Amino acid sequence: MTGYVDAHHHIWRQADLPWLVGPMQPRIFGPYEPIRRDYPIEEYLDDIAGNGVTQSVYVQTNWAKDGFEDEAAWVQRTADQHGFPHAIVAYADLAVSDARPQFDRLARYPLVCGVRMQLHWHDNPLYRFAASPDLCSDPNIRANVARLADYGWSFDLQVFARQMAGAAELAQSCPSVTFILQHAGMLEDLSPAGREPWRNGMQRLAACSNVVSKLSGLGTFIRRNDPAHVADIVRETIAMYGPDRCLFGSNFPIEKLWTDYCALVAAYEVAIEGLDSRAQAQVMGETARRVYRLG
């Protein structure tokens, strides 16, 4: 197949990212010394070469908060010069009373199509990002996510299983916004006891017609590219959401810590080989083109 869309990747300059500067810290994806450096668009294009990817979506990488517009501007310039990426999911602080001034600044960059503010919280401090587990019910965040509809933008939703009930309520309260669930709901506990809340939460989100699921970052908690694991999560997620509500993403260069791009794509191709050709095309490109409105 060709015409793939990588709906979740990053590029960066190390100096722009506080979390990549200074001593290495414990991270959700483990040791990251090999990527504690610049990851320019040229290297990303080398990584995807020959793997059928014709379009891509950049997802924000946690610049300093006041650098949110600088991040969008830099990625826009990069795209103008190189033809990749084709869309930008930018950062905005949705916890403020009114995020529209931030949205207005981001709207200056034509590739901006959505916002991600990571809301994931976990009992395990290593997996924790947000300040509290209940930000999905925060009145400011609810109001600002709803305001994304006025800009025609989507919201990249990142939560753990035990936050999914609140996330579903957030999605229901913003019916005009498309929610793009990150990393198939980040299943971190593969035991039967761990899968149950993930499965229940995923089904609850799947019941919201404005939620789709990104199939990405599946090596985060096992720190390897395991085709059987990829197939397990991909097939169960597609069974819940349908191929027209699932989209492939590489999460490069994070996944580059343990695999190359060709092996990653091969794992996804095996995972969806039981689908018909139309459904395969949806998962690997069509769904992303629709929800991110790629040209």
C-alpha cells in the first residue's frame, strides 16, 4: 500500500525543549539518550523513505509554555520549506479562563488544525503528566475545548483508562469538536485486571461519535516493537471504533528508541491484514485525512 498518513510524529531542536536539556530524567518511555538531540525534518524524511508515507501530522512536543506560537511558527516554516508535515497539532494552555487569544495567535499558521494539552494522570508518578486526574471536568478546559469548534480544530485527547469516563463526558459536552484519542488509550497494564478498565473506558469513549482513536505509541510501555502486541491492541481498538475511526501514527522519534520505521509499519500491516482493502486504507490514511482535513 501507499498513501499512508503518519498521523502522529514529532520533529525538534533540542534547545527548544526544556525536557530534552539537562540530565536525563525518568520518562514514561524509559531511557532516551539516543534521541536527546535534534531530530530534524531531514532525518524524519529519511526514516519514512520507502514506507509509503505521503503525508504526516506533527504533534506538539512541550516547548516552554510561552513558546507555543514559536513552535507552530517553526513547524510551519519547516513545512513550507520541505513539504512535510501537512498539519500541525499545536499546544495551548486550556486551563486558563479564555484560551481564544492563544487560538487567535495559532490561527496565523495555516497548517494548525488542532490542539493537544496532555491530560494524562496516573497513580504511578513515572506515568504522570497532568497536575491532577480530573482535568477533563475542569470548567475552563471544557469551555476552551468547546471553543475549538469556532476555529474548526480538533482536540488530541491523552488520558489513561481510569480517566476515560471523565473524558467521555468532556467529549459529550463538546459535540462539535472531534476528539482524537492518543495512543489507543495508553494501555499500560497488560494483565487481565489492567485490561478490564482500559476496555471499559475505550468502549465508553467509542460510544461518543465525535471520538476517534489514534493507533500509535504502542511500544511505550513495553519498550519494543512487538508485532503480536501491536496486532492485539490494533485489532481490539478497530473492533470497538471501526476502521473509519482509527488512524495510524508512528510516534517517531520516540518509537525510534527501539525500532526502525520499516519494522514499525510492517507490524501495523500485519495487524490489519485481515481487513478488506477499503478498511486498511482507512486505518493507514483515509481516517487521518478526514479528521485532520489534509489536502
